[in-house]
Amino acid sequence: MTIASRWYAWTFGIFVMAMAVPAPGADPAEDVRLGNDLEVRALRPGYWLHVSKDGQGTPANGMIVRTPRGLLLVDTGWTEGQTERLVAWGERAVGAFFVQAIVTHSHGDRTGGIPALTRRGIPVAALDLTIDKLRGTVERLPRPLLTVAAPVRPDVLGFEAFYPGAGHAADNIVVWFPAPKILFGGCLVKSEAATDLGNTADADLASWPRAVKAVLDRYPTAALVVPGHGAVGTTAALTHTIDLLTRPSSRP
């Protein structure tokens, strides 16, 4: 091989590697639509809300977070296709790879995209009870993030996961981001505009108020609270959820 051909091969190899790695840049701050059924909205620098819709148009919230080690996905979209689009957007727009995903309980609005993450080699983590509930429904189960017996998990990626007890589902967890004071309440928490409790098929109505109160007591300084469905709010979403649960007219 001549010197010129060696130089060309070396240069081409560097070019290919550069193309394969997302280019870092400023975090996108504008909302973006990734189809009629999927949006990404900026919450804080490095923190985004993703909103996916099912076939009936029901929106569900999740998050994308830039961490020092890469991107974190909190809950998948309803579908594999939506989740593929979220991952592609993160790699392209944020310029980083996804290093972990968390699912906050076993329902399809949280876990529907797990197969898409598995195909891409993105590790998924969950409460041990969620893992048990997903047995037989996904090819590769999530790894344990925390357990019912040890319900608090501070993570090196900069978040804390907390299992406050049963509520909307037996296995619902919340995720706390202390730096921006963002609490991802998931479906344990109703939006401030909610007028009812929504889907209670798997709910523990007796335990649910205590679980929300435990979250409120643990994270009283939350500036933003992200419910599983509906608009992002404040800790008023937690007190409103307790009110809905204790108000007879809102119970199913």
C-alpha cells in the first residue's frame, strides 16, 4: 500500500467513525413534532418531556434527560415505532446515545416500546415487582433498578427512584431529578386539571393516597411535577391527586 492510499484509508476511517457518533451541540430548546402521535417538549436545559398518543388519541408522558454519561429515557412511547423515533431524535438532536431507560410500571403506556430498546441494546431498568409483572410479555426483561424491600435508589446518573407503595398500580415508582427539582410522578400522579382518577383497573384505592403523601413528604421542593397524563404542573398535582382520591364523587 502506498503512502497516499494509507493516508486515504486512515482519513476515510476517521470520517466513518465521526459519522457514527452523534455530534455534541447545544440542547434543543424548541418543541418538536415527530409525527401526529408524538411530540418532544423542552422542560429545562437537558430535560425534555415526550408525549405519545395511542390509537384512541390518549396522550402519555415520559422524559428524556441528558446525563454526564449519555441520555436517559423515562418510560417508552405507547409503541415500538414511537420509541424508535424518540431514540433517533435524541441521538440526532441532542447528540448523545441512550445509556439507560426506566419504566415506571408495567402498563403499556410505559413499556410498549421495550422491544425497540432491546433491539438497540439500550438497557432497561424497573422495580422488581414490575419485572415480575412483565414476565412472558417481553423477550428480554428489564434489570432491577430498586426493590419493594429497598424502595429508594440514588443513581450515578443523577436521579433518585422511589417506590412509595401501591397506587394507580401495585408497582408504580416515581423518579426525582434534584438539580432542576423535577419530579416524574408517572401515573401515580394526576394532572392538576384531572377531574377523575382515570384507569383504576389495577389500582389500590386504599393505599394510593398514602403513596402520594409519601412522595409529597419526600420531595416537597419539587418545582415541576410530571404526571403520567396531562399537563406538567407543581406539587399542587400531588395534593389534587389526594383530593380526588378522598373525594367520594371522584371515586369509581
